[in-house]
Amino acid sequence: MFLWGTATASYQIEGAVGEDGRGPSIWDTFSHEPGRTRDGHTGDVACDHYHRWPEDVALMAEAGLNAYRFSIAWPRVQPTGRGEPGKKGLDFYDRLVDALCEKGIVPAPTLFHWDLPQALEDEGGWLNRDISGYFADYAAIVAERLSDRVKMWITLNEPFVHMVFGYGLGVHAPGRALFLDALPVAHHQLLGHGLAVQALRAAGAEQVLITNNCTPVWPASDSAEDLSAADAYDTLHNLLFNDPVLLGTYPDFSAYGIAKLDFIRTGDLETIAQPLDGLGINYYNPTRIAGPGSGGLPFEDAGITGYPTTAFGWPVVPDGLRELLVSLKARYGTALPPVYITENGCSYEGVDDQERIAYLDGHIAAIRQAQREGVDLRGYFVWSLLDNFEWAEGYHQRFGLVHVDFETQKRTPKASYHWLKGLIETLKD
Ligand code: IFM
């Protein structure tokens, strides 16, 4: 069964940050610091999904969607990231999973979508190798409770973005600007992924994936400088996260002048390269790269022109998704498991969102073309079900199929919601 779903993340929709024993996360801390998010927005209330989830599940069912990718808030399950689980937090996800199953919607939880318990950040966050083990303990707790009904699990969401934005540039929580010294964050997340796969399997999980955010990298010109800069960027953004999980190796980092990767220990890569049942891919746009960059980086973003852009200013390049999928197949061959597009979507204003319809239509055509070119694709999840808290942009970027009035919490399905519903109906015939 091909999965047609939507995707969300706990901190972006749940709200209820102080309820039922949930501990603080790094996003609670970060968003409350002056100047960190646009207009000082926080996820304190967000879409109030913690209370309104029955309405949100009903919206999915009404659209005919057969899958839902959501994330579990680690600090709801373990308020300090370690030790005994809080009962009420797990109860929330238990009820949600029951309601999804009742409606015939496959639950596909992600265990980590950036809301690290603050107590673990106080111990160094993902710079601290021990966090990998705590992550696996948490995975085991959740799977023991839910794996009788949850068959499909995703360990991490976009470890690249969490490393670069959260620890490299400091524009996301936890707000550290370590540049290339953030590299251990990649390794410790990947190690946590590998250990979590083992824990999930031990608790009866049937299907395990990781979700990487990938981008086709376009050199700005054919010059040797731009070509090698593009390779260097591809290494950091794509290969650093796909190679270890699929091939059990790290790519060559010499372009970065990093000789010592001494945080990698013997046996780590074997742990990271656990067999997977799928690769989750989040795609938004390609990246055009020139070289060399400033600040010691071997590349710089040259920007893409000549394409329509979303309200966020992101170029709309549907064929980039086909290009990406075909290139994954070319690089990994038989090591590439079935692929799920775990996020694809766009930010636009308005309820009559014809641009979003065009965006989705173009990207769905691109995945169909990739299938014709031999890529084993098993699902497509739109980001996002609801307008929600778009991290540093607060509530300014609206990605939802359903409009949310953040004053009243009223949900209004947009034109794209009705369009997607119509499309899914035609697929049933
Ligand atoms: O909102 C984010 C999501 O949390 C991760 N992937 C990209 C989305 C849009 O920026």
C-alpha cells in the first residue's frame, strides 16, 4: 500500500508545554530568549494539538489520508531525558495511535524532531556522546508501549539541519555557533540512530527508517573551484548522513581540512549502519554552490534564480526531487532501501492556495517519474497538515493544508486540502 500522508512535529503543533509532567525542551528555552525567533514567537500554545488532536485526526480521515507522520516529544516521555517515563505523556501518544488505527491511518512516529530535553542540553546536548545511549533508552520505552500498534518508526528528523542550524550557526535551538566544531553532533546523532534501531527492533518494531533532508547540489559553473565546492557541500549536507547509515562509511572530509575525526570510535560505524526498512527523504529545493566560501568553509550558497519562489523565498523546483531520487539510486544501488518522501511542501499565505496545489502537483509528478526511472518509492507525506510554529520564523510561514487561526485555533481546510482529497479519491478507483 502506497502511503499518502501528512507530517507534523511535536514542538511545532502540540503546545501544552507545561502539562502532564512534560519537562522543558531546548526549544522552550531558546524561543523564550529575546531575539531568537521572529516576533518572539514560541511553541507554548502552537496549534494546541495536545488538546485538539481528535479534530486533527478527523481532518486527516476526512481527506482520505492513510498515514500520519508525527513526532514524539522526548521531554513528555522522560522530562529530563533519562530515567522513569512520565505516564501521562506516553498516554497521550497511546490515545493518538489508537485513534489513528481506528481510522485506518498508519502511525509513523519520529522519535526526535529537535525538542531535546533541556536537562540533556545542560550535559552538552548532542556534543556529549552519552546522549546517544540515552536516546536508545528512550526509544525502547516508547516502543515497548506502542509497537503492538506502531509498525513504522523513524529515528531522527534531519540530523543535518539540527547540527548546522542548532550547533553550527546557532539560529535554531540550542543556539550554539560552533561552525565546524559542531561535527560531533552529526556523529552522536547517527550513533544514537544506530543504537535506537537496535532498541526498537528488540522491542518488536517491524519497520525502521531515518529521515534525512537531502538536496541536489548544483555547481554554480563548470569551473574547477565551483565543482569542488559543490562536492564539498554535497559531502556535508547529503553524504555525511546517508553514507554511514547505508554504506557504513563516512565520506572524505579532506576538503574541510579536518584531519582528526577522533570522536569516532572503533565499532561506531557498524552500529550506525543497522539494516533499515526504508530511507525517509525530506525535499524542499536544490542548492546552488560556488567556491570557495568565507570563514574557512570551502563553499558558499550562490542562490537559485529563474524559478518561482514560495513565501519563504525557497525556489520551486519539482524536477529536483526526481533528480535527487535518481541520484540516490545511482549512488547506493542495492544498498538503498525503499524510499519514503517523509516531507515535501511549501509556505504560502491564504486559504485559496492555488500555488500550493501547483507545488504538490508538480512534486507528485516528479516522484511518479522517479518511479518510472526505477526508484522504489513507498510513500509521500506533505509537510504539513496544519499551519504551525516554523521554528525561528515563528508563525510567519504557513505550510499547512489546513489553515490555523492562532487566536481562535479554528481550523479551515485550504483549497490544497480539498485538491489532495480529490486526488486520493481518484487513486482508489
Ligand atoms: O518545519 C520544518 C520541519 O520541522 C523540518 N523540515 C522542514 C520544515 C519546513 O521548514
